[in-house]
Amino acid sequence: MELSANETPGLVCAHHHLYSALARGMPAPPRTPTSFIEILELVWWRLDRALDLAMLEWSAKLAALEALESGCTAIIDHHESPNAIEGSLSVLADACDEVGVRLNTAYGVTDRHGPDGATAGLAENDRFLSDGGRGMVGVHAAFTCTDDTLVAAAELAARHGVGVHIHVAEGPDDIGAVERLAGLATDSWLLIHGVHLPDDHGLAGTIVHNPRSNMNNAVGYARPTRFANPIALGTDGIGAAMLDEFALAYVKQREHEVTASPDAAWSWLTTGWDLFPEARHDRVAWSYEPIDPWRLAFTTGVRALDVDIDGQPALRNGVATRVDADEIRAKATEQAARLFAALDEMET
Ligand SMILES: [Zn+2]
């Protein structure tokens, strides 16, 4: 595809959580989390329990719209909604389809809600993939799963010819992941975060670096350059503005290594096209030119003007063409109010 000086293919977010788009403005947790595990327990694991399919539909539409408006045309999503598992991946896929954004999704299996919860999560991955859905098999993280569940997820993924999408060593609580995933992980797996992985961990797969999320959760710096694995960039649910995430990845690296250039972080961004090759067929015209890592690392507020997905318009002058952006924002606001009310009523 011929690209002009202000154009790129569609950008790829290699790790997103469409379910978290309504979280902004949510009620404060019952007490202030003081560690990564408490952030999970008091914020995210309460939020995911409160989700129903109507909330998911509009959360996904809002997240997909924001991705499109940021020039991201392909999202690799990791989903959890333990009280609305069955059918959830199709709700997300339909929402992205309506907006026009490409989606690869997976249900994050976990034993946090007992063996029935893990079984239902595996079944949802199996159902979605069997129905022809574009996805992977999701696992929340090794530290919330039994060995049997990890093996079942790996086997299900192999049966469908896809990889496993799993959080790995995001915080110190998951340090045992290396031993437990050894022998299971393959090149098609996505290992999310890897902050606390040893340099020579030996796990196969692409490591997805999420610098903003890692800083927000105070889990430390992953130092992706120390790994032999391919590295890609994700947002971990904080939007899908991949040029922003690239610039952050660069400056975070630079903080630790004064000789670092933006080329490494740019290469992590481009790994997204190995994971989601169809995005190369999409075209984004940006508000800045030329597209060059050394310039974009120091240029704030670059906007996607026009986006074509598979040759068809999806954004013109920054406005979505296939959906009514105002309606999506209004409906998402209504569903966020329902979500916040449910969180207010939750005991713990
Ligand atoms: Zn995540």
C-alpha cells in the first residue's frame, strides 16, 4: 500500500480490556489499595463482578470508538465478566464490528470464582472460537489458576490453533508463573507485562509491554530490551492511543537508559502488525508529518484525521462514519451509571 508522509497502516493495541472503558469516574474503592494485589482486589475484581452484557456492549462500543479516533484499527482484547460469561465475547465482537474496528478477544479464565467459574470461562473461549470468532484462549494469570486449569487452557488453544493470552509476572505475586508455564507456552502465546520475569525466563511467546499501566499500578519497569522474546505494545485498558503509548514507552526506557533512542519503542509498536497482520491493510492519515519515531516521540497531540479499514472509510476529519459517536457516548454514560450503582451496592 502506498502511504503518504502523514500516513501509517492501522495501529494495533496488543493488550486491551474493552470491559474497562466505563470504569472512569467509578466510585472509590472501600479503602485505598496499598499494593498491586489490593488494586486488583479492591478495584478491578469488584468492577468485573458488577458487569452485565448491556454494560459490556456499550463499554466495548465506547472503547472501539476511542480506538478508531486514535488511529488504532485492531484490538487484542482480554475479557473478564464473571457474572456474565456466556456470550460475552460475541457481545464484544459485535460491538467492534459495528464501529468497524478489528478485534481479537479472549475470555480470561481463572479459578478465583471456583472450579465452575474456570469451566465456564474455558467454555466461552471454546464456544466463541468454534463459532468462527477471531480470538485466543484467555487466562487471567497463573497465580489465580490451578495447574489443571492452565493445562486445560493450553490444550484448548492448541486444539483451535491459537495462542493463550495471559498476564505474566505483572506484580511480585505472580513470580511463580515462570515455573508453572514452562513447557506450556509456545511462540503463539501473548505474555502480558513480564515486569517481574527473570531476564532468561525461557518462556516462548510475545511479551506485551504496557508502560502507562505499569506506572499507574506501581509494579516497576519491565525493561523489555532484556528479553529475547518479540516485544509488542498494549495499553492494558487505558484507551488505545498507540502513538501516546509509543512515546511513553520511549521516555520510560530513556529514564533508565540515557542512550536509548525511540527506535526500540517504535519497533515494539510495529510488532503489532505481526500479531494482527490485517491491520496493514488499513490506512490512517495523521495531523502531523512526516511519520518518524524521532519526531513523534517529541510531538504531543497528534490526531488521527481519516481512517480506512479494509479500504472502507471508518473515520473522516476525526469523526466516525459508521456509527453515531454522540449516541455511543450517551449510551455508555447511562451504562456507566448502572455500573457505578451496582458497585455502590456491592458488599466488599
Ligand atoms: Zn491486562
